[in-house]
Amino acid sequence: MITDPDLVNNPAKVTEVLKRDGNLDALGLRPDPENVDRSTRRTAATEDPGYGVDSAQFDRGAKPENPYQYIEYPDCRANDDAARPIGWIKNRFSYCQKFLFPISYYDVTTGLTSTATIQNTIIGYGKIGPYPGNPTRRFADFRFTAQVLEPNGIFLDPRSEMEIAVKCAGEYRVDIGIDNDRACYPNSALERHDKSFIGWGLDPQAHYELFSEGQSPSVQYGEQLAQGVFHFEYDFDFPGVNTDPTKKTYEGGLRFDSAYYLWDKQGSIFDRAVPGIAYSKSDPKVARHAVFVDEARANPGASWPPKAGKRLLGGSPLHADSLHRVAVAKGHDIIRDRNRATARDVCYTRPNMPPALPEEGPDVDCDEYSYATTYEGAAGWRDPGGVFDPDKYRDEFAVRLVNRAHNQEAGNRLNSFYQTHRILDVDRLIPPWNQELDPNDQERFWVPITP
């Protein structure tokens, strides 16, 4: 399996060497061992790449017209990140991966070697809402393109076949009364596609679906999180006694939920990227909020309230620098309310609060960062230690008097981002619950600031 972008983007170079030599030794490539394990062990220390969605997509806090922003085939082929083992995750709903599978077949009866190269493109589609016709089932689907390049010899025999099947190992994070084998499994009608190499050449596309069963969304069952780890497997069948071993792709990650407190109660996302909401300093509706956050994070000690060594999180997708949502609809209003009260107390009652800048205009609000709807907010809930200690992180936040319309629009957009990108509240203040819901700290987000 080849994932080097230089070779993936130049399959002619691979096919030329493969046809000439019957192998890829000249490119420094050796055959994969049979059934090579391409899994990646994930822990709480695993750092995933981040992505940022322009907050303008959530204008006025409304549902976006196109929440998915799916990857198109040409975009996947043009993006070198798609050749990484984790693929390219444009956003939580949009995944793609590209790679090459060179194949050679040595016929012991004739002494001849046949070759072909498979150019593979996988595009995955996370979903908002239940599977059509089944109100409790979550799902995701995939479009797989397997183009057969430069086949010769036995690969042109109509009896030579390639089967591509999707596999998924699933587990419910919390018991909801459903067996783990239903946490992530293929739609049996679309689980595998088997064609001759000639057939794949004529029709290189295949469609797959993965399902996850749930209960009806309710407080009783919580978020109903199911973790799925998927990959694709190739099986080859040639006339004669020699058959190539099974080949596997790198694995990817899916998360299914039925969170009762989200606008849309069921969904699936690709969870190996950290979502971000990007505020622009040139956006006429939120610019003053973006400037405030940008300046406060650039020089935390100079932000109000003053504190030496202050840290303001959310500037990157790293575990140690990201934020975690508080969902009021989950009954955690006390966290939001204390965050907000602490920030407003500093804004309006603590002496020497800096006045609003002239750029803010006549109508201003107390804007706060980190946000009241995060565990990293002003009241000091930052660590999931199980005990509220307001002194541990006292003054580890920033406030500024900011244009009222900009502050309120930024907050409305943040809520729509939570809802649309399925940002969950994973009980950071109750360690046993948090460890069950989010053992690898994947339910985090960040806030990039753009020009």
C-alpha cells in the first residue's frame, strides 16, 4: 500500500516500474506482509489535527444551509493530506483517503509476471439525523473509487476478480442495552462489492454504509455514544493455484451519538480531527469579538483581570490547549451561570476595569473568554477533578467591554456550531462519567482567529 503523496499523485511512475521489473524495489518499496495490521493505537495522548469552520456559516445562530460541506472527488485527489494514514478530515462530516495498491502475480506454470496498480479514493459522509425509515439507527456512508491502471496478463482474464469489503469494530461507551456488535456494522446489502478487474475498470465505483443501533433519544440513555473503527479489505481470486493475500487499508474512526440535547438527535462524525469555530477580524458582524480574543491570547497577562502567568486556552487543537462544551440543556446551567457571574463581577464591580475602546461604539457588553458555555470558563472549572475549586484558576480568563451586537452574534454562532458539529458535554466534573464518555479526550474544540 503506497501513501507517499509524490507517488500517489504520480501513479504512472509506479506502473512504469512495476511493469518493467515486476516489483517496486527500484522505488525502495517492498511487498506488504500478508494481512498486515494497519491499526493505530489511540490513547489520551494522541494528538489529532484540527480544522476550522468559518463562523459566518452559523450567521445569526441559525442552522447552516449546508452543514456538511462534503469533499468532492477532485478536491480529495488534489489534497496531499488525503494520503496520510488518517486521511484528510475536512470537517466532522467529511473524510477522504487516497492511496495506491500495486499488485503483481507470478504464474508458476509459465514463469510470467502480471501486474496492475489500483488507484483508490475513499470519500466518507457523516450524517445528521437517523437512517431513513429507522428512527433510532445512526449511519454513515462511503463512496469508494478503485481504478485499475495498466493491467496486463492475468489481470485481463475475466475470471480474475477483486472483492472490496468494509469492516467496522464497534463499542458502546456506556451500556444502553444493545450488544456491541450493533455499535458499528455494515449494511449487509452493501457490505462487499466483487467484480472482475475488467469490471472494476469499466465501473470503478462502489457504495458502502455503516450502521449503529441506538435507543430513542432521552435523558435515560444519555448521549448513547458508540465508537467505530473501520477499514476496507481486498480479496483477490485468480484462475489457478496462486492467490494474493488479503490486503487492508488504514483504519479510520467514527463516532455515533443520539444526544437528546442537540437540535438533531442522532448523527455520525469522523472523530480523528478536532473541530474549531473560526472568528474573523474582518467579519463585520463579529470582528470586535475576534480582535478581543486574538489580543487576549497573544498577551494573556495584559488582559483583564491582570494576572502573571495567566493561560487562555483554545488557540490550538492540542489536548492541553483546547476547550470543552457545557450543555445547559443537560442540566449543567450552574456551570454556565457561575462562569457568567464571575466574568460580569470583574467587568462591573472590580475597580479599575478598562473602559471600552472607541472602536466598540456606544453599546457594549461584557465579553468573556474562555466562554461561559465551557468548562474552561471564568469560574475555574478547568480540571475534571470532581471538586469545584474557584481559587485554583482564579482570574484565568479575560473580559473586555465589546460591541454588544458583535458579542451577541459571536455567542449565537458558537451555539449553532455546538449544535451542528455535534459538540457534546462529557461531564468533565465527574471523573468516572467523563472517563466512560470520553476516555481519549476527543470531545474538545478550539477557536482559531483569522484575518
